[in-house]
Amino acid sequence: MSKRTITLILVVYLAIIWAAVIFRIDYFPLTWVPMYSVYEPRETISVKVWDKDKYQKGLKVTHRDGSTGYVSYKDLNIPKPNFRRLYYSRMFGTAPPKHKQGNIELGALNQWVRGLEEDEPRFEVDWEWRMFWTLNKTLGHEPSDPKFIIRIEAGHQKRVYRKKDLLRKDLSTVQIDTREALIEWQDEWLPRWEHGIL
């Protein structure tokens, strides 16, 4: 192949890719950018406050026998970024952007194909159940064990700035937003235990 032919192929390929990005074609097979990007206009910008000590300890858990402790990324034998996802996203019930995108603006044909009623969400993820199943199964605890985890707690802070203050370079007006998450084991989940994450 000549240099001109290769250049032409690359130009056409990149034109197709960028057209998909610009027109936000989510199911386009050659790009993943619009599938995972989300922009929601807001008047504020929030920044997580990194509490290294709290993060190193991990999730605070209560066992069936009443004892308390912490479960960290080392206990679960997972990389830090994956644990961050458990700690911040799953504990606070925030789904990945793709789940949210998959639930909005489904056309009548899409609803019919999937057997959904009007306004019924396409994705329903029970993050609480998944957290208990993941932690207990990874640590080898069964529902009858005294060390079975029945309560999980996490917390974090965010600094919230107004955009108009940032444009004036005024960082003195900041709001601290503290969030606490607490989930508890439900005995109605027992029949699902052996089937895994459903």
C-alpha cells in the first residue's frame, strides 16, 4: 500500500469515529467515549475531600455476633481503584452513567422489545444486596456464621463551590457536604444467597 492510501484510510476512519462522538451515537461499535460520558449542567462544582485514614481503614461493618470492624481493599484482595468504586459509588447507590443512559428516552419499540411497561426502568440494580453478597462471599462468611456482615457504613465529604464564585477567584465561600451511607442486611435476601448476584 502506498503512503497516500494509508493516509486516506486513517482520515476516513477518524472522520467516522469523530462523527460518532459528535453526534453521540451510543451504540457505535468503534468508539466508547459517548457511552460513558455524562454532563449535567449545574450551578455548583463539588470536589471530594480525600480522607486517607478513613479510606485506609475501609468500610465499617457490623457482624451478626454484634462485633464491629473494618473491611479494606487488602481484606478483599482487590486493587485500590476497585475498592474506591465500592466505597464511593456502590455504597451511595450511584450507578454508572451507562445505567442511567439506558433508562432514559426509551422509544415505544425499545420498550416493546424488552417487555417493559411505560416508564419502567430498563436497568434495576440492587446495590445493597450486591454489597452484602460481595463482601460476605469474598470473606467466606455464610448467613449462619457469627462473623456474617449484617451492616455496612461509609462516609465522605465534598467541598461545594459555586461557579460564579470560582470565576471571581473567590474560594472563601465553600460549603462542606457530609454524606453517610448505612445499609443493613434484609432476611428476605436469604433465598437469593446461593444464586449469586441477581
